[in-house]
Amino acid sequence: MKYVYQSDKGKIRKLNEDAVAVFPRDNALLAVVADGMGGHQAGDVASKLTIEQVEKMWSELDEPLEKLNIENWLADSIKEVNNLIYNKAQSDSACQGMGTTIVVAVCTAQELVIGHIGDSRAYLFNQSTWKQVTDDHSLVGELVRTGQLSEADAQVHPKRNVILKALGTELDLEPDIFHSDWNDFKRLLICSDGLTNKITDEELHHIIMQTDDDEVSQTLINLANERGGEDNITLAIINQHEKVGEPPC
């Protein structure tokens, strides 16, 4: 699998509180995006802690992936990161109120397992269609799911940035976990809402499937910035059809 990842602070904010990384391992890889929140740079602390802890747990795995229940491991790992950030926020006055979203994917050539908390998203794409894998843990996401708000109205709702779940905000959190074969899908996108608040799903599909690998992430970031760039913009794209561990595009 080939992969590319990139983060940009946008045009307005002075600090990038997002974080992203991809970690190849044997015949698999792990990709993770975190969108931090909290004043006085605490959001930056939360997102970086998330990446560091996920990398640590991934690198310390001593069991072959084919023998591992990846869904359970991913759920337990997200809970462990949550406890770490929660305890840091409680014990360090500079970090009080901090939190972060997380969307993390473990990918092999045959299947993928995705875990998330918050409103950072995962999508699957092929030439003809796309699928949003994750459901936003947000106020407008809940209103859309219950039929009280349309997708179009959600994009401009004054409370569209209010999220209902985030790492570090409470001790007991259950992440959403999705397990799937790639089927006919060829590319996975995980991203922060700085991207999806500015670019429609239809536009994401067109750009991701029609743009060269070495240009696609910058093309998406440029478009989000052209449309205001009020938030940090972060993404990782995984191409299913290439060998695992190839360098970034």
C-alpha cells in the first residue's frame, strides 16, 4: 500500500492542533489523525500525545497480526489513550479542558479496521462511488441521524463544531469500531473536519480518484484554504493496491 499524509494549520489559526502519522509494520500499516482542542496550546498536547501513544502500542505488539483480534486491540488502545489524556488534563493545570478526536485505521491488503471518537472521519473510495465509514460524534451529526436536520443545513449550522465525544474529556468512552474487507474500494481517507467542512463528499471523491498520488494531499489542502482555511486541515490517504511499507507518495 502506498500512503500520503499531510497537515496544514490553515489560514487563520496561529497553531496547528492537529496531528497525523502513518506507521508501516510487516504486511500492514496503521494510520491515525487527531484533532486537538483546548486553550493555551493544550489541544496541541492532546493530539501529539495521541499519536505518540498509538505509535508506542503499535510498535510494542509482540503478536503476529494474523493471530491478533485487531478490533479488540484497537478499542483497548483508544481507551488507553483516552485514560492517558484524561489523567494529564486532570493533573496538569495547563492542560485542563484539553481533548482530541481520533480516527485510526489498521490496514492490510485484504481488510481494514477503523476506530474513532469525535468528528474526524474515514471514507472509502473507488472510481464510481464512495462511503463515509464513520458517524460524527457531533451535535449536528446526531440531528442528521435522527432526521431533525438535513446534510446541507448541517454544513452551515451555527453549532456544527460542537462534538459530543472526545478523548480526554471523560474516563469511560467507547470508541466506534468498524471492520471490513476492501471489497471494490481502492483508497481510504482519514481526515479532520478542517477538510470536510470545506470540501463536499462529491468533491473529495473526484479529487482523490482523479489526482496523481504526489499531488492529491496538497490539492485538497489548497482548496480548503481557498475556501477560508479557518481550521487546521489534516489527512492521510492509503492506496490499497500497492505493497505495504512503500514510502510516502
